[in-house]
Amino acid sequence: MIVNKSEVVIGRIVLVIVLVLTLIPLANMLSAALQPAGDNPTGLTWPAHPQWSNFVTAFDTGHVWQLMGSSLLIVVVVVPVSLLFSTLAGYALGNLRMRGGRFVFIFLILGLTIPFEALIIPLYYQVQAIGVLNTQWAVILPLIGLYMPFSVVWMRAHFIGVPRELSEAARVDGATTLQEFRRIQLPLARPALSALAILLFLWTWNQFLLPVVLISDPLSRTVAGALTFFQGQYSSSIPLLNAGALIIIVPTIVVFIVFQRQFIRALLQGAVKG
Amino acid sequence: MAIFHTRAATRRRIAAVVAVATASVLALAGCAPGSSAPTTTKSTAVTTTLTSKKVHLTIADETGFPLTDKLTAEFTAQHPNITFTVTRDTFQNLTANAPKLLASSTPPDLIRLPMIGDTVKDGLLANLDPYFAAYGWDKWSASQLAPLRVNKDNVRGSGSLYQLGLGYSVTGIYMNTKLAAKVGITAPPATLAELESDMAAAKAKGILPLMEGDKDGVVNFVVQAAMNQYADKTQMMNWIMNVKGASYNTPGNVKGADLIRKWADAGYFPSDINAIDYPTFVSRFQAGEGLFTFNGNWAAADTQAKMGNGVTFFLVPPATAGAPHVAMGAANSFSVAAKSAHINEIVYFLNWIHTNAKARQIVLDVTGAAPGGDPTEAQPTAAPGSLTEQALKMSAQIGSENGQVDFMSNATAGIYAGAIIPESQLLVTGKISGQEFVTKVQDFYAQELAG
Amino acid sequence: MTTSIAPRRAAAHSAARRGTLVGWLFAAPALIAYCAFVIYPLLTGLQYSFYRWNGVGPSEWVGINNYVRVFTDPDLLGSIRNAFVLIAFFTIVPVAAGLVLATLIRSMRPGFFSSASQTILFLPQIIPLAAAGIGWSWMYAQTGAVNQLLSAVGLGSLARPWLGDFQTALPAVGLIGSWVLTGLCTVLFLTGIGKIDPSLYEAVRLDGANWAREFVTVTIPGLRQEIAVLVTITIIAALSSFDIIYTTTLGGPGRATLVPGISIYRIGFTQSEVGLASAFGIVLMILVLACVLPIQRLARVSDR
């Protein structure tokens, strides 16, 4: 592509400005978190004596171990189960293409546009009726259901892209549907599955509304849902509040940086291909 | 986006889905949600002796108030067979979740419940009347317990006892005495007019007259304090207790709200008041910003620790010199869940808080609030000249002048978040008049009680 | 002939039937979870919306009264209006910024700077919105970085408590949304641009077109699909915003940043008016559908 010089320079400047603007809020949280805990910090100023111990204090007073454990429990159930259900259904809709599959697909698509807020009130009473209100299951069970539209549509998009000749060849060799699914389809679905896994991890880890409403004890929530508890706990200390918020952010950034390549690639394929 | 791809044929299928859904709704509509009759409290034999068995009790409290931690620790030290778990959430979340928590299959035994709402009507709270008789609570201050009663028409103020307080609060004005000296103020104001001239003097010297925050609506302390000096106390109480026909739209309330508008226009509040929450304005006042702040006795110990002798605490002055004082005060109210399996034990704990010398001292030390109970019982001790001691005296004075009113934000479950917070944010920035404030709050109240 | 074909046809038929049976079996767990926790609550929510119910006690059939209240209560209507204002910040700003940034990044040689830019721009998208709300409240505070920056460049007179000011609170909250969503838009557009035939760019450049012309005649038409996807996603995000508002303003000052999500939460849980809150939930869902479906249609029409 032929681009002239001034365009390149202006472009770079604009980009750098945007990047700085993107990072400022995070840097600002860090600078605030490092001020002495009893101070009311002002703006974005690097502290003379960074108080890294604030993170330790925030970690302890915020019961972060307990919160992370609770979050992890929710993630460890929600993500694998959602992956399993959506892979099976995606395979059925994308590869087996059974009769009525189109109907199922449309039925699921309707669910894509339903905001959680529209369901939260009835979900509350439903979870109460099941008897799991105020336990982690109150978030786990609804989340699996709420993730189904996106996850199934996502996996279906993958399975549609797999050449049907592969399945036919397997069936000619006498493989059952289940064998074919395990030996041929699953290995091929790896990239799509791992991207979906990362997405589901982030969504579950960051989930706020469901835990706030469905689990009354903040220490049994997801870490994001417990942020309201942090706000109460550290309300008089801006440094500790920011330290607490950063502690919650860090795992998501780590997961993202580690997996970003396959994540962005698969996200793009999935969303655009369909 | 292919994800959303639809064709004519599939559009027909969508129509089919919608039809099926509609049909099932019509089927569902046959049965109404909710129980038809309130659940009845299962009867437990009332006893005032503590069990020797191991019992674990749960308490739901708000964040930022460590009183229950200290009290439960002391109780377990005295009675090792009783252990506690205290869960905490923000005031906002706790008040939103409370009725649902109480109705759940595993309610906390004891819960901080600032607004009773429909909880009594729905049979969620344990009726404490049998314990009132068994423990002899008739010796306690009846006026302190009255707001904790609810009658058959769901009106507070009389009827059966459903709550007790972990400390009983009183509100007033904290004054930064160092700033006061700069302005030339030597004594607390004796009338509202004196208070106003003090604020005007501070403003003239470039000192912020009032350190308040209203992000979370706490300026309502100031609004109601002003109303209290003009309005009929009984009318205000009736309104808060939901007595039929009681109105918020009274000349006194309008006059009080107008005064706040006047102070807003005069620039007595911080310019970023709507971005300041409760902990922020308290810590900014303690850091020396602002001549006055309206707050309760619960902040006394902490304020003393931060400001030493540079602060004093007094009742909001009346409109005319010598008139009796009126101040907001309420029990730091807790209720026992009707479904609790350990009602005897948790009530024993509540009674212990009101009668045990150590517990009463903890209540005073942690909250600065009077522990209530039998007025003839020995009062816990506060350091001479301390804010806590002043707070105790203020409680006693309000008691003798019979000038306590409940907080207007306790009138209904939704009124604080739904009307008082947003309307007071408009009032303190001069966006609405006092009359508009009063009308909007009353409209919301009427609609909520009707709904 | 016929005799030999018939069994084969029958076999194919039974294979298809077997496929159908297995297919439904495979789809069953997902469908059951979906029906149990999306469709069922949706229907019960619809049912609640016709009742007056405090969530615990007895309920009373009130017909469409709750819907009438949603459409007549000025506070509730105000929250819907605020949600539509947020679309400007959640949709228009990120999509426009994303288009520009994507073309900028594409004009650079692939390398560390370009991939690092993508990572950084994407960061806000992956952190919990609730945490972003906390960080930004601090940015917007009277003593925060925004005011500090303004005074540093001599605009100190503009300094204000951004989230506590009636005029600026809603845009300030909206900008948090822009911050979160711009990265997503940029990265999606980048891949979209990658799929545009490079010869198209060469052709317009040879015609002497400048950057802007190229952008309008090649890039935007080539990204129609991506634009439709992102507009859809971001509109849903704008109309159903909750986390950010909850941790920054809770709807204040006054009702300047009240949005349907917060209203529903408050009405349903603090005020215990389950019927009204459910009705508002249904209205919110219909609003989202009403905004999103035409976009799908537009995208398809322009595809032809």
C-alpha cells in the first residue's frame, strides 16, 4: 500500500495518544493504590514512597483468598459444563443437521438478545424455589443456561466450517456418531473450544449482576460481584479501594495476555463467520 | 452477521416459537405467583435460660460497622458453646436483599433491618412479645421501643415488638473548634438563626461552612434536622410510621426544605457535594475541612480519635431560643428471623447486649451510642469531656425533652433510594424548591404504600 | 432396478432418522439448560408482569397496569431516555474510533508496535466492568486525574466533580463505555480490513485518492458486516448497562444517570414491586429487539 509520509506520522501520533488514554485509568488506579492508605490522594501522581504493602492489606481485609476460591469454584463448574453442552449441540446443529435443527437454531438466536436484567427478577424466585439461593449454585446454574445461546451458536459456526466429507469418510469406515465425534471432530474443534473457554472464563469471572442479586454473602460471590463489598470495606481509603480493584483485575489480564493470540484470532473468526 | 441470518421460512418459524410461548404464558397465567397466606411462625417454647448445647448463630449486618464482631466475640468468650458467623454487605445491598433473605430457607438468625416494609405483614419476623414478658423488658425505655413495634395494620409505633436496637442513636452537629475560633465563634449556636450567621461568617472568611456529602443521600440528615425545627414532631413521626392519612407535605417540612435550598444558594455546601459519599465527607471533615457537619453519635469515637480536642458535638438548635430540641435518633435495629431455628438463643444474645455490663460498654465504645435497656441500670463509662460523653448527655437530654424522631429515610423500603436520594441531590444544588422536594417525596411515598 | 434402489433408500432414510435422533440427543443438554434458565424465567417474568406482588406475600392480578406505569412514570421513561443517550457513547464513539484506529494500525508494518497496540486497546474489554467503574470514579473525582489534567493545560475553570454534576454525569459514564468498547471494535475491524482485496486499495490510490477517500470508498463498504455485528453488540451493551452505573453513580445525581438495569434492580429488590420490575424487564427486552432487528435487516439489504 502506498501511503505518504505525513499521513504515517499523523497516524502514529493519533494512535499513541489513544493508547495513552487507554492506559491512563489503569495507571491512575495503580498510582492511587500505592499512596499511603490513610491519605486522600490527588490525581495521577507517582507516590514518593510506593506502598506496595497496600496490596497485602487489601488482600487480607478483602478476604481475597476466599473470594478467589469462590470465583474459581463457579468458573470450574460453569466453563467445562457449558463447553460440553455447547459442543454437543453445536455438533448436532452444524454437522448432523438433524430435522428441526433450524428451528432449534432460531430458538437459541432469540436468546442472544435477551439482556440479563430482563431475567434477573424471575431468576431470583426460580433459584429460591430450587433451594440454592445464596449458594454458588445460584450463579452456576443460571449462567450455564444463559451462556447456551452464544456458546451453541459459536460451536455450530465451527462445525459448519468442517468439511462434511470428513464425517462421511468416518461413517464409511463404520465409526459410530459418538466415535466420529470424539476421534475426528473434537480435535479439530480445539481452537474454537479454547477461545470459547477463555471468553466464558472472562464473562464468569467478571459477572456482576447475578452474584450481587443471587448470593447475599459477598464472600461467596465472584470477585467482581464482591466489589460492592470492597466499596463498603475500603470506602474511607481510596488507595485500598483501588488496590482491591486491581487485585481483581489482574487474573483477567494474565489470562488474556497468555492466550491473546488464539483468543483474538478465534473471536474474529467466530463472530464474522457464523 | 450470519449469526443473525434469517430467511422468510425461518421468520415463519420464529412466529411459531412466539405462538408457543404465548400459549404457555396463558397457561401459566392461571396460577398466581406467591403464597396465598402469610407463613405462620412456628412456636418454640420460650425460655430465658441459655442452652448448654453447641449452637451456631448467623448474623447479617452492614459493612463498616464492626459492633457485631466485637459483641459476638465477647459473647462467645462468656459462653463458649455459642458461636457466630457475621456476614456483611453494603447498606444498599443489604436493604435490597433483606426481605428475600428472611424468606429464604436458610435465613440469618439475626439481621440488621433498617426498614420493616412488608416483612411483618408477610410473617418473616419473629414476634418478640413473649420475650418482652419473660425477660421483663417493661422496665426498659418504652419510647425507645415504640418505633420497633408494628401493629396489625402494618403501622409502626404500637403493637407487637419485632426489633431491638444494638445501641440507640442520636444526631447532632459536629463543630471544628479550631475553625470556629478563626471565625470568632466561641459557643455552639443556640438557635437556627445563630447557626446561619455562624455559617455566613465562615463563608466570608473563605471557610467551608458545611461539610456534607450527598452521593448516597446523607444530606438528608441536614434536611430533616431543618424540618424538625419547624414541623410538628408527631406529624413527622406518624408519616414515618405509615399512619393512614399522614402527609409529608406540611408547611413545616416545606419551610425546612426551603432553608436547605437557601443554604445551597448561599454556597454553604461543598461544590462537589453530589460526588461525595458518607465515608468521604466524614474523613474530609475529620481532616479539617468544613466548620460544621451533621452526623450521629456513631461517629463520635472515630472523630475524637482523628481530631482530638479540636471538635465538639451538640444538638441541632431549635428555631426559637429556649424551645425544646428535636433530633433524629433510632435504634440500630435488628430483627430475628421468624424461621430461625434458634430464637431462644438469639434473643438471649439481644437481652445480654442490653443488660451485660461488658456488652453495654462495648456498645458505647464502638458506636458512641447509648446501649438502651433499663434506664436505672449503671451506664457505661465515657472519658470525661469526650465526644462520647457529650453524645450520652445529648441522648439523655433528648430523652427528657421527649424530642426524638425517627429518620425519614426509614419511612418505607424504597423511599430512600427512590425519592430522598435523587430529590435531595436536586435540592442541595438548587435545582428544585423546597415545595417541589416535599411534593415529590410525598408522591413517591403514596405510590409505594398503595402498590 | 427398483428393487435394488428401495433398500438403499430405506437405509439412507433410517440413517437420516438415526441422525435426527442422535442430533436431538446431542442438542438436548444445551436445550434443557437454555429452557430452564432463559425461556422459563422469561415466561415467569411475563407472568409476574401482570401481577402486583411484593415477592413474598400474596399476589394480585392487575392486568396491564404495570406496563401503563412503565410508560407513564416520568422517572422510568427518563431511565429509558438515558439508555438511548448512552448509545452515542457505547456505539457511535467506539465504532467510529475503531474504524479510524483499525485503518491506522493496518497502515503500519506488522510488528511489535502494531500487535502491542492491539493488546493495549483490548485490555479494557477484558477487565471486570465493575472494577473499571471504581477506577473511573476516582479519575472523575474532584481531586482526580481529569481535573488535574485540565488545570495542567490551563483549563482549570472547567474542573468539576464529573460524576456529581447534572450536566456531565451521563456523558462521563458513557465515556467509560467508549473506553471499554473501542478496543473490541478496533480489533474486529482489523481482521475485517485484512479480508478486503488489497487491489481495491491500490486502485483508489492510483486514482490519486487520499486517505479519507480511500476510507470512505473502500474500507467502510468492505466492513459492512463487521459494522453490523459491532453496532448490534454495543447497542445491547448500552441499553442493558448496569455494572458501570452501579459502581459509579447508582443513577445519580438526581436521576441523571438512571438506566433501566438500575431501575429494575431497585424496583424489584429495594422496593419489592416484583410485577412492575418484571414488566420493565420485558419492555427492556423488547426495546433491545426493536433496535437490533432492523440493523440485521439493513445489513442484509446492503449486502445485496
